[in-house]
Amino acid sequence: MTDSVFRETAAQARTQSVPLSHLSLELGHLYMEDLEGGPGRLREHFERVRPWADAARAETTALTGGKRPRISTCFLIDDYFTRFSTPADLVPLVLAEAERAGLVIDYLARESACAVADKFPLAQAVAGRLVESPPPGSYGARPPVSLTGWLANGRRSPDARTSQAMRRAAPWQPPAETAARRHSIFVDVELWDDDKDGNRTWSCPFLAAVWQLARLGLLRNEGEPVLTPRDASAGCFPREWDELPPLLRLNPSAAPFSAYRTWSVLPSRFLPVEHAVRVVLDQTDVDSGAVRQITERAALEGHPTLNSVAERVSYVFYPGP
């Protein structure tokens, strides 16, 4: 006699796959103060980006063994911290200046979509997957990141306080990076803050980490992909930012938005932000089903071995504001 085991289909975990390019190439991640500079500021940015975009394409071609790689480009506009102009006025300007520099933007994203996309609390979902890496010698005295909103890459310097009256305070100790190479580069990242009414504002580094996870195809909601692109309507853009889709496909023939690796070309002032992004990515428990799918597909394509999530992210920082 054979014992049978019955399971409800709905109870079986299923992770839906997403199309993947070899590389997601970010051509800009600018804020409203940059965009206020008008066409001249955008023109300067894209002229600085162009040679590095060519280099990224050449490197990806080499990694694919000389075969024509699948590369998609993207551009992120800040509509979360401040709002300037309208999509109807601003998006055509961005596209025109990119084209002037010989670049094509395949996908356009709103930064607010990294917080909430199609009514799904994307940032909150990623925050729920943070797993702090306890440094050696830690004893759990500090509240977890879920309560403090701060995430570090090592051991913080302890408070110099006494446990009982009349006892001498413990001597000061420096912070220490968990994976330090002889000397520490300690980073403590603020992920969010709450106002007196409990309204939460996500930090720039945390939203940038969500953006990287989206570009790597690692975000899911109960197995379903989130922040999926929608096609633009014949170059017609709305007057209000909230009416613009979270992620817009501008080029109908574009390669897939998500990719095995990401490459971003950014002004040098983004360096501390992106260092913080790496701290977040190193301590995010990403969807295991998505990771497995992407790793298997990369192997089938003969793509170089994919390392940790943070190692799939590359940057070029050019000097300037």
C-alpha cells in the first residue's frame, strides 16, 4: 500500500521568472536640483556618460564571448523627495538630450516607485527582508534595524556609560568593520525616519538599494514580479507625476529591463550613497527562488559565475557636481 500526500496548489511556493538582459546600464540617476539646470546640465551629463556607456557595452560583449549582448538602458527621475516641472515637459527634454549625445533611454523610472509601486509597499517589503550580520563579540545590546532604522557593516563604538553608580565607565572602543582588510571602513546607514505622526520617509541609499534589486530581477511579491515595465503611449506623457507609470518602457524593441548585472554611470557625489547601497545589499535576504532561477539561466547561457548580489553591481563615478 502506498501512502499518498495531497497538497493544495495554492500552498506550493512558486517564483515567477522575469526576462533578463546581460546588463542593465543606468544612464542617469539625477535629482530635481540637477534637472533645474535645464538642457545644459543634462547635455553635460550625457556627454560625460557616453564614453563609459560604450565601455560597458564593450566589456559585456567580451563577457558573452563576442556574441551580441542583451543590454538595456534606464534613467531614474526623483519625484520622491522633491517634484519639479511635469512629466509632459521634463521627460521629452531628458530624451532629447540623451539622443543628442548618441544615447537611447529604454526605460524610465520614478524614484517614488522604489517606495510604493502600483500600491505595493516595495520599500517596506525589502525592509522586512533585512538580516543584520552580527559582528564578532556583539551581545545584542543595540535594538534591531527594524526598530532603529539604522544598518551598519560592523560593530558600532559602544556608549561610554556605567552600569551601576560609582563604577568607572568602560573605556572607549572604536567601531570595526566586519569584513575589514586590516583597517576598517565603518559605515552606519540611516534607512528611514518617521515624523511625529508616524509617517515614514525612506532614505536615498535605501531607495537606491531597492532600485538595484529591481534591476537585478530579484524583487517578488508572493512569487510575482514587482515593478514591471509598461509601454509608453506614443510619446504622450501626463501632466502629473502620480499619473506616470512607475516604470515606463520607452523603446518597444528594448532588451529586458532586469539583467544579470547592473552598471551605473553617476556623478562622484553619489559615491557615499552607493557605498551605503552595498551595505544594504549585503544584508538583504533576497528571494531564494529568484536567485536560483537567475543563477541557473546564467549557467545555461555560459555567462560568468554570478557572485553575491552586491558583486553584481558596478559603477563609474565621473568628477563633477
